[in-house]
Amino acid sequence: MAKKSVKKGAKRGRPAKAEPVRRRRMIGLRPAPNITQLLEAAARKSGVSLSQEAEARIARSFDRQDLMSEVMAAAYGRRAAGYLMLMGRAFVDVGRIAGRLAEPMTTNLDNWTENRWARSVALEALLKVFETYVEPDEFDETSKVPALAVKLQEKQGGQSIADVMARGISSAVHGFAFEDDHYMEFAKSVRPLLGIPDVLVEMAAKDFAEKIASAEDEAK
């Protein structure tokens, strides 16, 4: 009986089985009631099941870095967003290291913002990063200032645009601003991040309003 010819290099025996389809695993999840309500509302809006909505949102959470880039670009413009993300990363990374050096026994790496030395080192790192993206003479105070900017500075009692804008933002965050100030809405979103209690802001706003009213009475 003639033997069947076997091609050189061919494997003997039964053919390998196809790679089995990986089954989904059940993961126990007990979200807080408010999270469940939000998921249910989102699932109804999307027309999917609760588990599908939860899975989609978990998957998107892994793309948060890209999402942050998109949000930052939408809020501040692409180039400015790039600068802010670079400086922010340097600020936080160096701040955490400095905080650990200042308080070796700490277990909370985010507490570095409470340490003055750590904040100063983090700020230095932030500026160093930004300096690598500007021309050497951009910080030269003798560089030519546009004529319109000079006139505006004169009207503001010699204060530069940077002075006025920085003071305006900080004042709004701490409550020292008018109700129609365009920084007020921005300030409301920043205060919780900075841990500024509403009661302190309300007291500052009341004091500010009283001083304005007093100044107006004196001017009459």
C-alpha cells in the first residue's frame, strides 16, 4: 500500500482548533445611588441598556488624556492648550517631588500644594518649561510695546495689562468683584478646586460691596 506523501514542513496530526472567542466576564459593580441615576438617564437617552452605557463610559475613561487635550484646545485654543498642559505637568510633577522632600512621612502626594517651598519650586519648574518655548528677549522689559497698549496702560494708572487681568481673575475668585464681572462664572468653577469656602467668598463680596457703596456716597 502506497504511503501518502507529506509535504515538507507540514505539521502532523489533527489541524489546530480555531482560537476560541473570548467570553465576556461578569463584573460585580455597586455604584452609588446618584451614579446609578445618572447612568440610567444616559442609557435611556442613548437607547441602550444600563450595562452597555456603563461599559461605554468605562472605555471612554481610558481615553481621558485625549479627551483632556480636546477640552483644553476647545477652551483655550490648540497652541495655548499645549503650553498649559506642558506647564501644568511640570508644575504638578515637580510639586509632588518637592512636597515629598519637604515632608518625607506624608502619604498624600497631593498635599504639596499646602507647602510654600514646594509651591515655589513647582512655579519655578513651570516657568522654566515655558521659557524653552519663547525667544530669549521676550522677557526683556525694554522690548517695544504697541502704541495702543501704552495708551491703555496710561489710562489704567500705569498698570500693565497683565497686572489688571491677573488682579481681576484673582479678585473674582475671592469675591472682590462686581456681580456682572465676566470672570464671575469662571471663578465659581475654580473655587471648589482651590478649596475656597463659599462663606469666605460671601463675606468678601459683602465687604467689597460696602466699600463701593461708601466710595459712591463720598463722591456725591
